[in-house]
Amino acid sequence: MHKDVDRSLTGTIGRVTGRIGPGTIGEVMLPYLGGTMAFHAHPFNKTSGFAVDDEVLVIYFEPPQTVYVDELPDVLRHGADPDPAG
């Protein structure tokens, strides 16, 4: 990676609006510049697939409008029980 890489979207949670998979250009909606914006999306590991309405985690942002995403960890999922034993 280059040292001047834009990391402003790294770690952002988005919602898939166009299927993401190997060899395809998917779409994800992300909070950006005070609003919500659509970004082209690819699986970070080049093999995963994500369906419409899945939540994903941005791993890498490639300006101007492409992100590489991965599965959202359970601990970050909306509505996740912080204490599964409890």
C-alpha cells in the first residue's frame, strides 16, 4: 500500500445493495461526507459473496468510489447480544 492511501472509510459498516462476489462489481451504501453514498464493492479476499441487505465491513477504500469489504464480525452486528451467556 502507498503511504498516502485514503483510510477514511476503513472500518465503516455498510449495507449491500447489489450482490458482491468473485468476478463481479457489487454495490454497498456507506455513510460518507454527512450523507449516504453508493460505492462499487468487491470481496476483500476475492472469494467471498455477500447478498443484498447483508451488512459488511470496509477493509480498504480505493478512491474515487471503490471499496473492498469483508464479513461483519458478530460483535459489530446490529442487535447482537453483548453477553451471549446472559
